[in-house]
Amino acid sequence: MRHPRTSPLAPPEARAHCRSLQEALARLCDDGLAEAAAWGRELARILPAGGRLLAAGNGGSAAQAQHLTAEFVGRYDGDRRPYSAIALHADTSATTAIGNDYGFDEIFGRQVAAHARPGDVLVLLSTSGRSDNLLSAATAGRTAGARVCAMTGPVPNPLAAQADAVLSIRSASTATVQEAHLVAVHVVCEAFDHALVREASARRLAGAS
């Protein structure tokens, strides 16, 4: 007779990790989903009109920034046209050259100064909100006339103070903040796609009337 296999008990630290994420997501649902959806709707207004999205972060937040831009150049859910979105850290030649010539604090700011135009959107992701290279990027974005959006950990923090829009995750755990940021990134993309569908439907109805 075959006996059912039993799974080992999860260690306390794994359970604590999951509880931390559950609590952060509950707060995101209460306080942050409307903000993330608003970002998506704003991008649905800007990108089809020829604007672009620039995004940056360090470490795990760099991966989230690149995840965000990939969803716009590729697709999030249904098929649609591509939109201009650039992950600033992904250009290794530019980042290493700028870091070598101007210092690590300027690797994003100089790229923002080169690429950003009035009306573009700059999304900066940081668990601490205190990275000097992202603060430099925010300053460059505001100078260029771009809308600066900050996705951070707990506020207040210097990056949030410079941003036009802030989505913060209230957690002391860096890992939890990054994981919740991924959920927020997907909410932004989902709201973007839904806004495009609504706009297309409105145009069809207007054409039929």
C-alpha cells in the first residue's frame, strides 16, 4: 500500500516572509491600487500620442524597471502595438561609460537628460528612496519637463519628495517592497491596456453615431 507523501513544515522565516508580503499587499490594496491604475491610465494618454516611458532602478528594482518597460514594448496581455519604453540601466555601454567618466551617481541622470522630453514619463523604483543616482535622475527629469513617478518603500523619503506621483509600499523588508512593486507594475500595465480598449471602443461608438 502506497502511503501519501507529506510535505515538511515550512521554516518560521519562510512563513514570516509570506506574512510580511500578505500584509504589504493588503495595504497596497487599501492605499495604492488607485494610484497604480492612475499611472496606467496616464500612460495610455501619453504613449499613444508619441510620448515615451523611461524607467530606472538599482539591483532588484532595476529588474522591476526592465520588467515594466518590456510589457510596453512587447505586450502585457492581449496583442497591441508596441510603445516606446526604455529601461535606462539596460544600456551597459552607456551606464559604464557614464559611471567611469562622471561617477555612479550620474548613470541615470545623464541618460534622462539625453532622452526625456516634455510630457514623457519617468518611473523610478527604489526600496529606500535614497539612492543618489535615482535622485539625480528625478532632478534631470523635472528639468526636462517629464512627469516623475516614484515607486518606493515607506515614505517620507527623498525620492518621493521629488516626485510628481508616489506609490509607496509600507514594509521594513526590502524583499517585500520589491515583491509588492511587481504587483503594482502589473496593475499599471493592466490599467494601461484597459484604458486603450475603452478608448478604442469609444472611437468605434463615435464613428457609428
